[in-house]
Amino acid sequence: MTDFLLELRSEEIPARMQAGARAELEKLFRAQMSAAGIDVGDLTIWSTPRRLALIAKGLPQATAAVSEELKGPRSSAPPQALEGFLRKTGLTQDQLEDRDGVYFAVIDKPGRATAEVLAEAIPAIVRAFAWPKSMRWGKASASSESLRWVRPLSGIVAIFGEELIPCEVSGISAGYATRGHRFHCPGEITIGSASDYAEKLRACHVIVDHEERQSIIRDGAAKAAADAGLTLVEDEGLVIENAGLTEWPVPLLGRFDEAFLEVPPEVIQLTARVNQKYFVVNDAGGKLANGFVCTANIDAVDGGAEIVAGNRKVLAARLSDARFFWEQDRKTKLEDHAKKLDRITFHEKLGTVADKVERVAKLAEWLASEGIVPNCDPALARQAAELAKADLVTEMVGEFPELQGLMGGYYARAEGLPDAVADAIRDHYKPVGQGDDVPTAPVTVAVALADKLDTLFGFFREDMFPTGSKDPFALRRAGISSLRLILQNGLKLSTDAAATQWLGQSDPAAQLNEKQIADRKILTSIPDFLTERLAVQLRETGISADVVQASREWNGRDDTRLDRTEARARDLQAFLATEDGANLLAGYKRAANILKQAGEVSATPAATPPTDADAALLAALDAAEPAASAAVAEERFTDAMAALASLRAPIDAFFDGVMVNDPDETVRAYRLGLLARFTGAVHGVADFSKIEG
Amino acid sequence: MADGADKTPLSFQDMILTLHAYWRARGCAILQPYDMRVGAGTFHPATTLRSLGPEPWNVAYVQPSRRPTDGRYGENPNRLQHYYQYQVILKPSPADLQERYLGSLAAIGIDPLLHDIRFVEDDWESPTLGAWGLGWEVWCDGMEVTQFTYFQQMGGFDCKPVAGELTYGLERLAMYIQNVDNVYDLRFSDAVGDVAAVSYGDVFLENEKQFSKWNFEVADTDTLFAGFKAAEAECQRAIAANVPLAAYDQAIEASHLFNLLQARGVISVQERANYMARVRDLAKGSCKAWIDSQSAAWTAKYPGWTL
């Protein structure tokens, strides 16, 4: 058993691609080995900006010899069949075995030296390697066929045990020599085997294990902050990125001018993080402090003083830009910024951002004035919506698009607008993803929901639906966000009413032209789309799709109120999990089957119940029906389910005690009538026919 | 500078002269700036057109670059509407390009064991030139000092072979080396005998004030629009007449006039993409015409080479 070391050296590999590259190297290596019949156990895979390394422990010296047996044609088969078989196997007829009139070819494959397998596998791995973006370089790139790699490939180390694996890719031959740290140890170093690789590199200022570098950064940055009485703002993304940019990471704490702290903390953090890859730190009170931690790639001869001074200067220049934007943007009121939105196209078929803002303002105002978003001042909702997008034309958001909304909120507060308006501007893009908080402040809810509904209505009106994996306008996300706003705030919003309002068709007496009539398709497509999203969401909380299907009809039409569909589905799911629910469902199925077989029930039922069991069910129905329908009308679905539960014992007793298909036609008709009433009562609560099982 | 406590850091002009000497010693022809208004050293035909085709090409030059929208009337310590780029093109890209580049930093006084030099992913793309490449921005203590690119395509054509391009931001680098916070405080030249030193501000502050005003406020937009149209038409005439070098000049002209129109704020967001596409068509057309005019010679001299 022998260990194998492979190192692929490259000019600096982008930090964000290194994790993917490690996975790719493992995948390709395993595929090559498995094709050759070599078992590979655990692999160690490391990356630095300048190398990918793989160590496979305990490989065999050679692959096992295998004997392969192939069944051929019958010996009585026409000669063409035999010729074909000989061509396929590369044997002659006398080498075949005749077993009971059938030819067999026995091919012995001797084992191959693993070194030989590796020598073929390495170039194949390099050539097959998939990078997110790759390039050509050097003299060889005069031909289109030249090797592609993420950046120029500069060296290969391939050692099996202590033996060099001779191989070559695009003019680069494998050898024992690698290079240490670019500045600390620029010369060649010779590797003996997999076992001394990491330590030899460490001696040359390269920590090849990315996880070790991550720990050094994580712990070192925290310590640098703590030593100054500060707390590091943890950021695992930055830890990984800095580990991908360094071979010898040295976290260093620096300070910036306290005067910059007047700029919003999010801006400082973003500038430091995105542009400079620095961590930020908090003071003892948990507020952003005037410090940063940068990660150098060298043990500087002066302990890093010059590096910190240089980085401080760069950050200061960045922060002065940010402060300039912060000051500049506030010189103009948001309502004046908003006037420039008519220069930005939202979508060619949906007009400018200014057009969108006006539609959103109308819808938000309507949601408030109708009381759909309770306790919401319509004037504030309109004002917030009109200003919500104004920060898109500010310098700061131009520089940092991620700060959209947030900056608008700051600017609104700075010019003295009401908190409810500033908060709504800040949070109206929420909820952004699954983990994001759902706003609850009324004005914010009105603007956030109106914004998303406007997007959905607009694209659906133009027939631009999400299809399969294609959703270029993120309409599914807009749908899910709308849903979460509606459900978590318990909004009793009929989405078709909102669509009617949005289309400007709320006057029932108005004459509509053809285009306007065609636009009304969104009155059904939107509720349908949102109910589908609801079913997907509910499935994740254990409510099955058929239960949602059973809950989506209201007064003979699709229910356009998502809160109601959801409440009904939840209560129905809970009810079906009870013994009463499960038995009632069984009783319902049985009744429905009998009714289906009976076809049309034509005879007039007898006036009086033929037996006590009939009378008991009748009495139960008389009591349950009004209770259930009253509860449903008031949307008390738990009560409605309880009313149904009261039918469970009588329906069970009924089926136990009587035969529905009584020879007496009047009795039969009476009983069928009772069952029809029973299923009708159940349908009044939910469409049990949609429920599976 | 701690690494040079005993010696004065290079002046702006000495930094340029040092880079010239460094690259000359590595076989580069030292060219002069192109005599037209351009936004970056890449626009010099010695980069754009010469990065196409199979012939080796190793040059270095300084290119004055104009970015009208970056003007700040001489009031911002870092931003200029006119500045200098130092451009090196090595085709095909040599295997030790990174080492050669780092050698040039050492030559102008940057010690890599005192300063943190890093290659940070940055994929370069010029939509107006129909060009892209992969490489890095080179950081020195967190500051971008050079754009380092392996050209993959120019004018929409594959670079065969690939050229390595180094673009140094001279003012930034000089501010770093001289440890000054304001570009106008840079020592442009040193005092010699009784001739006083000249600062960057002595040379350029007034230019920044006047050109910022002209770019943003004065330039006549009708004239600029007319100039753009004229350059576009002339470029196409030159392509038709099979003089691609002349055509390319007009593409550069159109590109700069477009930048000026942007600074004047008269091109809407919607129109912007359209203008950029028109400039790209001119640049691509010029590149194609250049290839057409040269490919017979290229294939004769480099058998097996294909576009």
C-alpha cells in the first residue's frame, strides 16, 4: 500500500473558485481510479491560491488481474455471427471455448502497475477539469486546441510512494519540485513524498491546508480585535475568502479616523468588506468602532506597520468617497431624487420605475383605505410608496446597489419624515429570501406587498410567466414574498379584488374595451399562481397538496383569499390526523361510493326515518349542518371540523346498523337521500373528494 | 518609506524612466503615447490592433488617459479627468510574466517583504472594444496598483496567441511610493542645482479645473453629437477603403466623444447602450478590417495559423 501526492500549481486561483475546484479534483480522481479498478479510500484535498493538492493514502501497487468471460454465438450459428464475435474480442477461433454448443471467450487481463494508471490519469484529469471560467495563455495559445485552465498552469508534482510519476500536460512535466511562498521562499523546494509535503511547505511559509488557514484568520482576527478591547464582527464568508487569497495569513488590526463613523454603519461595513475584504469590529457597547482587520499574506519585516498604514489609507479614501455620497445625497430631498426615476426603465413593456412607483402608490393606498392592511394610514402608505425607490438614483446606491432601501430609510429619517415612512422605505424589499424577516409595521406591509403584487400583475398581464427553471424576473420569489406578507400578517386580501383595482376596473358599471377585458385574465391567473406557491410552502410544513386542493374552493369558485385557504388547510390537516377525522373520511368515501353507484337518486324519500339508526343520523345532520355552515361562514374552521366530528359516530352506526340498498325502493331512496345530505354537509366544510387515502 | 529611509523615493518622472529602463532591458520596444484622446492605454493601436494576429509583440509605453466623468475640478485628492497609465504588452504572454511584473515593482522601490502584494481576481472586459480577458487587479497593501490581464478576445476575435497586458496606474503608484495623500502634492521632478522641483499640481492642477468645467459645463453638445456622427461615418468609409488603421482612429474619436456626451449628461440610460453598441461596431469593424488586411501575410509567415 502506497501513498500518492498530486499537486497542480497555478497562477493565483480566484478565492471563490477554490472550494469548487477541490470538489472537482476529488470527483475526477475518483472517476479515473474507479475506471481502472483501484479502490480509493479517504482523500485529502487542499487548496491555496497557487496550488491544488491531493493525497490518496494506501493505494495498491498494481491493479488486480481480472479474467473476463464473454458469451458468444452458438457453434451452430451462421459464420457471420462467429466472425463478428471474433472481431469484437480480438481472438481467433481456436482461442474460444466451446461449452455445450456455445462459444465462450475468456480474456485474462493482467494487473497494471498503479504508477502507470496514474501517469495516464493525471493528464486526463487536467484536461477534463471544469472551471467556472477558463483561459488560454502563452505560446501554445496560438492554437485553439491549447490547454485551458483557470489561470496559467505552472507546475505538477506527482509522487507515488517516493517514485515520480512521469507525465506531461501541455509542455508541463511532473517533477519533485514545487515552490514555496511567493515572497518568503521564491526558490524551488523538493518534495520527497506525500508524508513530508505539508511540512516542507510550512517550512517555506505556505500553509497548504485551507482549513488551517481559515482557523488562523478566524482566531487571529478575533484576537487582534480583543487585544484592542474590541469585538470582531464575525463573517465566515470573509474568513474563507481571505484564506483563499493567502498562503501565509497574518491578520492585522488597523484604525480609521473616528469622524467617518457619522456614515451609516452598514455603509462602512460594506465598503470594508466588499471592496477591501476587511473585517469590521464593534466597541464594548456593540456599536461599530473605528477599527478594521485586514489579512496580510506575509510576515512583514516591520511586523506589519507599513501594511496597516497602507490599508488604512486605502480605506480612508473609500470612506471619504462614501462620506461624500452621504453628504451629497442628503442635499437633495427624496421627492426630488424620485423625479429622476422616469429615466430608468423598469421593463420595456411595463414602463419606467416612475410608472411603477405610481402604480405601487395607488395599490398601497388602496390596501390601507380598504382596511386590508389594518391600522394603516392611507396617506402615509402613499407617501412611503412614492419615495420608496428614490434612493435608486442616489450616488450611494449607485456605488453600492446592495444598500437600496436601507439608504432611502436613512435619507428619509434625515429629512425628518415620519418614522413609519422611513421604516417602510427601508424595509419594503422584504422579505427577500426564505430566512428573511417578514415586515409587520402596517405602512411597511402595505408598500412591500403593493410593490410585489405590482410586479406580479404587470408581468402576468404581459404573459411573461416563470416557466420551468426560467424565472428571469424572480416572479416565484415575488409570489412567495407576497404570500408570506399576507399570511404572517393575517391579511384578508382577495387577490382578484386587488387585481381589479390595479387594472383600474373597479367601477362595475364601466364599459371595457377588448384589451381591458383581455387583461382580466390576471384575475384568475394570479390567485391560481399564488395558491400553487401556497401548496408548495405548506408541503414543507407537512400539509399535503391534496389537503390544500380540498380547501381551495369557496362559494363554488377558486378561493382568492390565501389566508382563508391556508387556515382551512391547516385545520383540515389537523382534523384528518384525529381518529374522528380519519373515520369520518372513511365514512365519507363509503358514502360517496354508494352514491356514485346509485347514480341519480330520483325517488322522493319517505317522510319518516325507517329505523332508529336512520333517525339518529338525521338528528345528527340536523344539528351539525347549521353549526358547520355557520362556522364556515364565519371562517371558524376548527369549529366547522368539530361539527363534522359530531357526525362520525352516527355515520359509523348508520353503516353498521342498516343496509342502504334496501329492497324497499322508498327506504333505499330515503337512505341515499341521507347520504347525499351527509356528503353535502362535509363538502360545505371542505372538498373531501380531493383527499387521497 | 521604511524600506528606503536612507533614500528619497522616485519622483513621478523617474518612476516612468525606471519602468522604461526595466522593460527595455526585457526586450520591449518603448513606444510613445498615441496622439489621440483615449480613455485608457488599451485603446492605443499598439495594444488593440497588435494584440491580434500571430506576430510576437513586446512594447511598453505611457498613455495619457481621459475620463471626462471622473473630473472633480481639482478638488478631489484622488480623482482626475486626465491621468497616466503605464502599459506593457507582451505577446505571447511569457511563462514568467508575474515574476517579471513583480521585478518591475521592486525596481521602483516596493519591497514585497514589507508590503503586502496580492493578485485578486478581476476579469477584465471592455464592451466598447468587444474585448475580454482573465487576470487580476494587483493589490499593494489593499490598494489596486495594476490591472494584469491575459487577453482572450479583442474586437470579438480570439487572441492567438494570448497577450499579457499590464496596466499600471501611475499616479496611484507614485502616491504610494512617495507617501502622499494628495495627487497634486506628488513630486513630478526633483530639484536639480538651482532648478526647483516641480509638483504634479504645478503641472496639472489648472488643467483639471479648466477641463472639468469644459467637460461638464461648456462643451457644445450639438458639436459633440455632430462629431460622433462624422467619426462614425468616416470610420465606415475608411473600412470600405481598406485603411483599417485610419478607421480605428475614428473609432477612438467616436468613443471619446461619447464619453464627453456622457459627462454632459445628455445621453439617457436607454440611449447609452445604443451608443456603446455603435462604438463597439466601429471598433470591431476596424479590428476585422485590420485582420483582413494582414491575414495573408500572417498565414504566409506562420503556416498553420488560423483566425
